[in-house]
Amino acid sequence: MSVKDKIKNNPGLKKLVHWMLIPSGEARPRLWVKWFVNPFLHKRGKGSKVRWRTRMDVLPFNNFQLGAGSTIEDFCTINNGVGDVIIGDNTLIGMSNVIIGPVNIGNNVIFAQNIVASGLNHEYRDVNQAIHQQKILTAPITVEDDCWIAANSVITAGVTIGRHSVVAAGAVVTKDIPPYSVAVGNPARVIKKYDFVAKEWVRA
């Protein structure tokens, strides 16, 4: 049994380790984790940048990767506390984005401003228990290569956005978007698809 499995299977030890990594009631790691642990565990590609005014709630027990030539701009929050956050090569995460794992973003993707992509949900169905005390649900978000996610969009847990698709400003994506599509609205719906025979974008 691995050390990780031993910790997971021992509630008391798990609670102690969690407290050592994260202050009680917070989501961000302790400074010693940020400075002395994360740099050796998480992969940052050549030429990648994380701006100074970004909140990196990145912990060692889940994966974080930032691909070569990719940038996370100021005022973003990146959180891998409940699932991996993987960002591919030459991808831009624009200002004030919130990305909560599990999230996998491909290569050559543009996230504009004020986007929320969260693979996390809170259970709520037991009305005799406060929502924050109920279990956390996760479902991975996948944004495939070459996509453009416009400003103020929301991507909900479990959604896949197919390759070279565009999500319009303010859209709320609650279902999968096929590759080579343009999606708009709340909830988002596909209004255009690329026709490879006609070699043009056509109304869906």
C-alpha cells in the first residue's frame, strides 16, 4: 500500500496531513507547500508564465500542469483541491478566470476574461443538512485543442467542448459541444458547425 493510500484510509492521519497542507477553513496551501513542495511536483513547460496577481490554490495531492508557452493572467484563481488541472501548450488563460478541477484544457486554447470552469458541485438534496456539510461531487471538464471561450462564460462540471469550437460571450455550457461548433446562450446551444465538404461555417 502506498503512502498516499495509507493516509486516505486513516481518517485521523488524513485530517492531520490536510491541516499541515492547508489552514483550517481555507482553500489555499500553506506557504511552505507553495514554496518548497509544489515546484518539485507540478510541471511547468518552457516559456510558461503565471502572473504575480494570480491566486494559485494548487496542492500536492492532485496534479497541476501548465504547458510550454502558456500564460495564466492576473487575478485568476486556479484550484486543484478536488481534481487535477491540466493546461496544454500555447494556451492563454485570460484575466479573472476561475478554474476549479478536475479540468483539462488543450493546446492553443483561448480563455478570455471572467470565465468560470468548475468541475466541482455541492450535493444539496438532504434538506436536514447544510449544503456545505454535504458531499462534494466532481465531474471532469475537457476543453479540446484550438477552442476559444469568450468573456463571462460558465462551463459546468462534466462538459466536453470539442476541438476548434467557439463559446460565445456570456454562454452557460451545461452539455457537450461537438467539435467545430459555435455555441451561444444560456443554456448554450449550437448555432453553427463547420462543413468540411462546403469548406465553410453553416447554420446548425
